[in-house]
Amino acid sequence: MLIEANPFKIFAGSKGEALARRVCDYLNVSLGKVNVEHFSDGEFSVNFEDSVRGQSVFLFQSTCPSSDNLFELLLMIDAARRASAYKVIAVIPYFGWARQDRKDKPRVSIGAKLITNMLQTAGADRVITLDLHADQIQGFFDIPVDHLFGSTIFADYIQSLHLENLVIASPDVGGSKRAAAFAKKLSRRLKMEVPVVICYKQRLRANQVSEIRVLGDIADKNVVIVDDIADTAGTLCKAAGVMKAAGAATVRAVVSHGILSGNACERVMESELEELVFSDSLPFDESRLPKAKVITTEAIFGETIKAIQNHTSISDQNIR
């Protein structure tokens, strides 16, 4: 039960409304009304139709490109501050630009750091996000960050499939830590050792993979590839093909964020993937991809909001 002494309201931007409504239903509260007014030259403004004075305001919006989504969130944060909100919490299910977390070549920006600066300058008091591409992005902020993990809901789904000879795979060396953590969670639940294999990947350039090799035994195994993002889905589809060629019984993929840009859906349908499982951090029409399985995160975000409002531990909610 949420305490009455600390009132709150939930609002949503264009890319956060569907999830925000599910979270509101979970918490048995109403979604606040926000109006976005567009001008003919492409400029837009936002205003809240409900009073937020003295209240904690949770703003749901994923900051995926186009940049309008990010700027919409920034304007909502600024509007809430100017309307005398007590606290402004940016709920960013998918944190865009997170792949730009370091200088991996000369003369490039660190986009993730720039975004964190913008959110803080706009007036955010706290950030809630799901499965960051790089954990160290939390350190870019000088405000509290609640970094939530979707592994619990994904583990629930994989467990429900009752797969024998289960193997967890990382699509690249960089994702081995994520895959190992997922395998460890499943091992505890299934009371058996779930092994991990790793794909060695070489890229020609961003979004284009030249070669993938599997490091580990997958013959006659049911393989689950674990990753954080499916953008073009090129890596996942190529990895699935390599694993099937190496003797895998089935291959499916679990990713946190299903961006699925360009012809990604067609690529997945033509691939060896049994299914592609991802969260509802971004709105997605499942009719676009019959192989898609979208799992809601309403409980993860709903329990986090409860914990923040009641000043209790988020870790104790079994959602991290």
C-alpha cells in the first residue's frame, strides 16, 4: 500500500505511454494527462493538465532515436520543475545512446555522458532505467540511479518452456558477464548447472558483422542467446545460423530491448531463431513479427515506484 503522505503522479511521453498505462493499472492509479503541442516548423511544447505541486512526478519515456523522444522528456522534466513538483523522476525503460559510453576511436563524442548531463540540467532528481547497455553509465550521473534488470521476468519465461539440455549463449565476448549472470539465475531455479558458451564476433563497422565463431559445445543443445539490444538483429540471426550449423537443437534469443529497426523483422523471420523474446521497454506491434514474444515489465517498474514512495529497499522486491 502506497503511503498517502507522499503523493505522486505518473505521466508519459510518446514512447512511454503504453507501458505507463500498464504500470498505472498495476498500481491502481490514473495516468496523468500531458499535452504535446506541435508547431508547423517541427517545434513542440509540453504541458501538464494536472497539478503536480508538491508531488513526486514519475515521467515515463524511452529516449530512443529520433531525438524528439529525448527532447520531449527534457521538456516534461523542465515543466514539472517549473510547476513546483516535489521530486522529478525520469523513468527511462530504454536509455538511448548508451552504446556511446566511451571513446573507442579518436575524435568521437561520449553520447551517453552528454545525455546524462542534459537530464540533470533539465532538473531530474532521480532516474529509473532497465538493463543499461553498459553498467558504468550509472556513474555518469550525480543523482540516484535505479538500474533494474529484466533477467527475472525472462528467467520466468525460459523456465516455463521446460527446455532440456539448456545452454545460455553470449553473442560476443562483451556480453559474457550478462550471459553468465542469467545462467546463474537459471541454475539456481532449475537446481542444475546451466553452461555458458560465447560467440567470438568480428565487425567490419557498426551494425555489420563479418564473422562469428562459437566457443563451446552446443551439439544437441537448446540454446538461448542473451543480449541487451536487438537493433538490426544481424548479430542474433547470424549467431543462430552458426549455432544450428554446429548442431544446436533449437536456438532462441532473449534481449532486453527490441528496437528492430529497418528490415530487422524480416531478417528474424528468415533466420534459424525459434523466437525472439524481449521486454515492452519500447512500444512494439507484435503483428510485425510472429516470432516475437513481448514480456511486460509493469511489475518491475510498479514495485520500484512503490519502494521509492515508501522509502523501502528496491533490492528486497526481488526486481534487481
